Amino acid sequence: MSATISSDAIGRCFAGLREHRRRALIPYITAGYPTRAQSLELLRGLASAGADLVEVGVPFSDPMADGPIIQASSQRALEEGMTFEGTLALIAEAGLAIPVVLFSYLNPLIAAGPQALERIADAGAHGVLVTDLPVGADPAREAWLGGGPLSFIRLVAPTTPSERMTEIRHHGSGFVYVIARMGVTGIRDDLPPELPDTIARLRTATTLPVCAGFGISTPQQAQGVARLADGVIVGSAVVRAAGGSVEEALSLIRGMRTAMDAR
């Protein structure tokens, strides 16, 4: 897979969704959870369940931005032997027809060496999202990630100043991940009231698709976010369901797809 094809896949996906007036459904899974075989089965079932892209998380020993569900899944995956290299092998074996975003903390990427981005692209991923690298925090690292073969997905929080949001244009690509609420990831009962304003401010700063995540756990919440954003990202709820069974996770995704299309 060439670098150009890899990085353009996300843009083509959103262009196709816009043409059909649909919103992207983007589940997150932890590589290797609850087992490697089950995470592979889940990955291969996502597209037919209604997912348009997928985020694949690299298990990490100090997942400070993650809530208890994803922290526990990361620990379990590490105990099962999943690694950065193993995550790339999993993505390659899955051979998905939908775009894949590698979701990682910065340390595993640095430890993987200067050719890490090329190796991620060669494995079949199309984008990279770094949890602990805020916009403007490390210009040299941001330039490295933004200049590589992958779409560089940036994170924006409700507290991100509007002027800082405009910096996304320097290195960001693919789409922008809006953190719907402050704090760590996890399941919530309601949508944050500040989300419409955060999305509105972001749309004045970038023309990239805007996708929202953190705390979205039910089809009704997914439907509500789909009325505001270009995509809905679902993490903890999918990971929790995957801990029950692959079918339970796929059923959740199918329910969210149905609700989003009925918005």
C-alpha cells in the first residue's frame, strides 16, 4: 500500500458519506482484547455491522486519558501479549475494507523508531491519533506526524481556545476528534450541553470533518451526536460489549447505525 493511498482513504470515506448525507460511525477497539482471536473477529465484522472507520488502540501500560473500561482492556491485552508490533500484525491480518486509525499514546510511537509511521501505513492503517499530544504542544513531533504517510487526526477539547483550534490546519488531516466532555473516557447517561458550541467553534477553524467521542454509549446518544457532527466515535461502550462477546459488540454497532441513519 502506498503512502498516498493510505492517507487519502479517510478523505474518500468522508466524501462518500457526504454524498449520501450519512454520518460516520467510528468504533474503537483495544487490540488484543479480550483475546487476539476475538479482536480479529470483531475487526472483521465491523463493516457489515455498519462501521465506516475503526480506531484500533495500542495497549499501553499508563493510559492516563482512558477510563476504567478501556484501562482494564488495555491491561488484559498486555497480559495476553499484545504489543505495538502485534497491533500492526493484527491490522494487517484483518485486511479491512474500511479505513483504520491507529490510536496510540506517544511513547509507543517513539519507541517504534523513526520509520514507525511508514510501518503503520504498510500494515494497512490510514491514520494515526496520538492521545497525549495536544495541538501546539510539540511542533517538531507534530510536524513528523503531519508529514508522514498517515492522516494525522487531532484531538480538540471543549476547553481548547478558538485560536488554538486554527493550528489544526498546519498538521491535521483526515478528520478532527472532538472530546465531547472533559475527563477520561467512559460511559455516560447524557450528552454534554457544551458540545454544540465546541463543534460550532471548530467548524470556523477547519474544513476537516468533525467527529465527536467520549461518553457516547447508546443508540439514542449516537443519534443526537450525528445531528451535530460528521461522525460519532464510540469507545468504552464497544469495549465493554466486546468483553461479553463479539456478537454483543457488533449488535451495539448495528443499533447505533440504525439510530444514526434515522436521525
